[in-house]
Amino acid sequence: MSDLLHMTWIWYRKDDQATVNALVESSYLPISVVFVPVYNQSHPIGGGDAMRLKKLLSPTLKTKGGIGMKRQMVSLIDEQLTPEAVLAGVPRHVEQWALFNNC
């Protein structure tokens, strides 16, 4: 769980595999991960690194050991969205977790 809490810092350090590992492992937990990019030139997203972050949204992510995501539970926030629209995907993430865990 501590890996998940430090995911933003891991990604910022450009350690993509550690971020992928944390995302895949968290797909087995009843949580959602929401990325909120910072849009300015001093941050990697503003500096043209948006594709790197978008790759983390792939439902086919795998750990270095080959373990795949159990469910899609990652969202990327668009700065144009309202808070309601941002959180709209969270219930779907919870429903998927419940379905895959026979709840």
C-alpha cells in the first residue's frame, strides 16, 4: 500500500516500471487511482510528456513479472471537466472490483 501512496513521486522520478507495478497491484484492491496532471512548462506533462502518462491508462498494463491488471481503475483528469464528471468513473471502478471479487 505504501507503494501506491508514493506513486506520484515514483512517476515524477521517471520510474515508469515502478509506477506500472503499483498500478497493477492496486487493481486487486477496492480503490480508484485518479491522475491530476499539472499543466505548466516546468512539469513533465506541460513539457510534452502527456503520452507517457496516457500509457498508464492502458488496461493491458503488466508488472515486470508479467502479472496483468485485474480491472481498469485508473482515470486521467481533463482540466476542462467539472468535479462531477471527474468522479463519474469511480462508481464503475468499484462495481468492477465487486464483480471480480464476488461481492
